[in-house]
Amino acid sequence: MQKGKASLALEHPAYVTASASIAGKKEGEGPLKSGIDVVEQDPMFGAETWEEAESAMQKQAADLALEKGDIHRKDIRYLFAGDLLGQLIATSFGTVDLEIPLFGLYGACSTIGEALSLGAMCVDAGHADRVLAVASSHYATAEKQFRFPLGYGNQRSQSASWTVTGCGAVVLSKEEPGRMAKDQAQVRITGITTGRMVDLGVKDSMNMGAAMAPAAWDTIQQNFEDFGVDELHYDKIITGDLGTIGQKVLLDFAKNKGHDLSEKHMDCGIEIYDCEAQDMHAGGSGCGCAAVTLCALILPKLLEGTWRRVLFLPTGALLSTVSYNEGQSIPGIAHAVVLERFVPTAGRKEEGGAVS
Amino acid sequence: MQKGKASLALEHPAYVTASASIAGKKEGEGPLKSGIDVVEQDPMFGAETWEEAESAMQKQAADLALEKGDIHRKDIRYLFAGDLLGQLIATSFGTVDLEIPLFGLYGACSTIGEALSLGAMCVDAGHADRVLAVASSHYATAEKQFRFPLGYGNQRSQSASWTVTGCGAVVLSKEEPGRMAKDQAQVRITGITTGRMVDLGVKDSMNMGAAMAPAAWDTIQQNFEDFGVDELHYDKIITGDLGTIGQKVLLDFAKNKGHDLSEKHMDCGIEIYDCEAQDMHAGGSGCGCAAVTLCALILPKLLEGTWRRVLFLPTGALLSTVSYNEGQSIPGIAHAVVLERFVPTAGRKEEGGAVS
């Protein structure tokens, strides 16, 4: 059902039937290490180029999600997937062997939010019984493409983020009572708020948090408005990769509009690393940042009941080296989904609701 | 309603409420000149860089489609858009001012097919009353990115295609009886077949038609299988940009499977130029190729009643210069929509049906 300007309340929520995360060594040394399914020590993932490495990681994450859910790839109707590379080559070569009808997506680091949104919309509509949402990034492919050759040893500014080597894969399904064990908690997507681009003129590609924060706030306030709620409605409001500087900007934006998000806000870019001990500067970024944090931290916290309703909004900075070098600014975008805990035996009653 | 492996029969077809095409000088000198809404003689579209030129063209096409349909941008719920450039910068900077919630798509030259598919799925589901689908390409941005600097004057192989400078924008809406004049024909999307990647190992980026033809056939045969039809069901089966060589490959593939497509097949890449007189080698390509041909030729032919049911399947070659230079092959993909003529007074009866 359409809600307000840019949101949907799903009549038939999409259930997270399975999920998997694969990440690199540095991510495996951070706070999420116990939640990440596979930490790969070899940054090449056994491949010969960085791009093939990222593709291998996507393939591995997709396969593992299917395996964990005991789902055959023939039972996935659509694949919604993307990455940061020009022409989505990590996705193309990573998922071609799955032979699943593909919708290729580009939302910069917001891609897993875009994929979950479109995937859940398909499930809600009955257009698909089961879809797979995948997004990845790799530190080396991103540095090579957007910044400097690794061997150059370029010094990084304090506001810069570190591209996560990681991939998250999530299977979304219609309600499948046969697969739901009694009393076993589920996570489902019950609402969607689709982001529009917001460009306040930030031009510093080494400070993408500042470029994305206005878009994050735009989507959050749109979600509040469309559903007639505020921050009290959620246990957590979790952005993708604003990092420490972007987080400050977001909290300031919200405060100026009378919303105190300080207790509710989390950012995947801050959670995925121990930013100080690991010397990660502003935090993590990349499509894999939100995707891995979703699978390794957010879904488990919902399943165990620490949180019951989360607004999850991966954030993207829409730049390329061409646009940057031509003096263009960096529009931001943020795609939000409402993740809710649901326990089948609770009389189909929604478990969501703020704990505070 | 899900049909077979990869198709949907739309319970609530999506109506093409308005469309617009903008193209460059060379496209305006070709066979579609009278159908293209605006032929821009200035390849820079008044901008300072090629990329800004492509963005300006996207903006102009989107604005014109809305104007032609007498629709305010606030009445468009979602924008589905993409282009060929790394990180979709033509789209980002072209559509940011529209302030419409955006799903960024990458399907190479199949993008308008992907956009129409997802847009129609949204309309069918009631997730949106009205969406806008946009795809563009620009000869100079594509050459700069994928091939050689224009000033280098590189010689082109005979199998190479020419990237279309053009943009097509299409408004899809739910049935709006109030907007439908009696006896006035409409075009609507009634079915969708979503492509999967097909990679037969073609590695020649100057022969993309051959790389895409297997994917085109895969989607066509999937459409036939899912809907239980064959080529007789359609007045035309129109691919995006296979060009003259890709067309031969497609017809051969079909023939080997017992299907004679020779009378039914058309290719936007062949239609958009007078390939011989304009010396276009294999034909046109780029996201703009199928998008402009749709708006300037296919929709008019349906509206005037020359055709009543068309299978329209833009085709994409999933390569980047990185993947190409690393020796990867070129997977193809093709996203099909079924376009049908519909006349409101005909008792809501479908007008579709093969003429032969």
C-alpha cells in the first residue's frame, strides 16, 4: 500500500529466509568477526585479478545464502544485485553461473537497500515467491577505480573512509508457514521508503559521509512523515556508511528539525571496524559495508530479540572519477527498509515496536 | 501473475501515458527523423562536457515526456533510470533536479527494458500509480569511456556499432479511464520476461551483436515457453541493438530451434540509421538506441494500428574496459516486455493478436 510520498507498507511482508556474509581479513579483525560467516584471509579470493576476486566473493556469498536456507538456485525467481565497479562487472561475472533472471542495480553504497526494496516489492506483489539480493565491494577494486593504485601508498585524509571487502546475500521469500518453526523468530521487511537524490554541493570525495548525510536525513524524515512516526517508533535507525563525520552531520540535521537521533542512530561504517584501533579514519564504506553489517549484526540482533524494529537505510554517494574530475558535486541517496522481528506463534501478531 | 520460469502476465497492465525522445544530429538524419521529438544539432547540448551533455539530454527527455502527458513531476512516484557510464553519472546529474525517488539501474544497452519491466511491475502491484522510465547514451561519452578519444580518429571495424546519442523517456501509469479518450488507442505493457545473463565466450568488444544474440534468443525462447506461444503470437519481435551481424546470429539460433523469425524480427540498431548510406557499420547501439526507437517508431506503429502486439527486448553487453582488458568474455542480457495496442471503447477487450 502506498504511504505518503515515497513509502510503501507491505501487505505481504517479505521474510528473510536466509542470509550470508563473506568478508576480508581486516573486516574479520573488527567487532563483527564472530557474526561474519566466512572471513577470507586471501584478498585475491583465489582469483587472478582484484575484479575476479570480488566476483568470486559474490558467488561464494550467494551460494552460501542458498545453502544456509536449503534453497536451490532454480527456486530463486529474480536476482537483484550490484556493486561499485563501472558497468557492474563484479556482479556480472560473479553471478552469471547462477542463471537467475537478473535486475542489475546501481545505487553506489546504498545498493543493498535498493535490492532489498525492489526484492520485497516483488514478493509483496506476488511477482516472485523468492528473490536474492546481493551487494559487494572490495577494497582493492574500489581503490584502483576511485582513488590511487595500492602500490602508490597514498596518504589518506582523516575524513576518508575505508572500502569494505565484503559481500552480503539475502534471500527474501513470501510467508512460508511450512518453513517456519514454532516460536522461531523471523525477520521480515514490512515497509520501504525509497530515496531521492539530494545534492547540497559537497565536492570532497574524501569526505563522502558529509555528502551522504543530507540524503540519509531526507529519507529518514520522509519515512517519519509517510508513516506518521518518529524516532521512538524504531529501536535503531541504521545508516550504511556515513562514518564518524557523516554521523555528526546527520545528528545535526535531525536536531535542527527537532529530532534527537543520538540514542537511536547507528552506522554500519562505524560498527564494522574498531575505527580507532584499526586506524580506519572515518569508518567503513562500500556496498559491502551495509550488506555485511546487515547479515553479521543487524539480522542476528533482530532474531535474538535485542531489537524488534529497525529502520535500515544504506547510503550512497553518486560520484565517479569522471564526475569528480570534471568538478561535479556528489549527490547522495539512501534507500530505507523497515526490518521487523516476527514470531510465528505469537498469533501472527507483529512483534515490532520500540523498546524505549 | 507468475508465468513459467521468468515471465509475468500483468493483471493490471501498465499504460504508456506519455513518451518523449531526444536525439543527436546523426540520428536525426536517419530513418526515424520524423518520429524523434527533438533532434539536437549541438552534440554538447549546451553543456561544457560530454557527460553533462548526456545529463542535459536526460533532463530534457524526462521533462518533455511529462509535458507531453500533462503530468507534474510530483505525480511520478518512482524513477527507473540508467545509462552506460561508470556509476551512472549521466543519470545522477541528469535527474537529480526532478527530486523523484530513484531506482538506479544498469543493464548496459538493455536498460530501458529493465526500467520498463520494473516500472510496469510496480504499477501492476499498485506500488505506484505512475512511474518514469528513462535511459540514455551519448556517442562521445561512450567512445571516451569504452573505446578511443574522438580526436584519435580510430578506424572502426565493420562489426562495430555506433553508440546512439539519444534518450527515451516513458511514463507508465495504471489504467486512468479519465485520461483515456474514447476510441483513442493506447499502448500497454501486458507481460514481462526477465533476462538472465548468457555468456558463450565472445571476447570481441567490437562485435557486441554476436555477444548479445544468444541472450536475446534465450529471452525470446523463454517468453515463448512461459506464455505457451511462438513467433506467430507477435506482429514484431524487436531487439535492442544486435545490429546486422547479431541479427544473423539470432536468426540462426532461432532456426536451429525450429523457429523462423525472419519475417518478424526487427532490430532497433538497424532501424535507427540507414546503415549503408550513413556508413554505420553494424548499426546503432547504446541505451539510447532501443529507448529512442521505442518512442520514435515502435509506440507510434502500435498506436496507429500497424502492429498490435510487439515483443520488445532491449539487449545489453555486460563488459567494461577493465573486464575486457583483463581478458574476460562479454555476457549478454535481454529484458523483454510485451507491448499491446488497446482501444478503450472496444469493450476493454484486448486488441493484441498477430495480424499474420
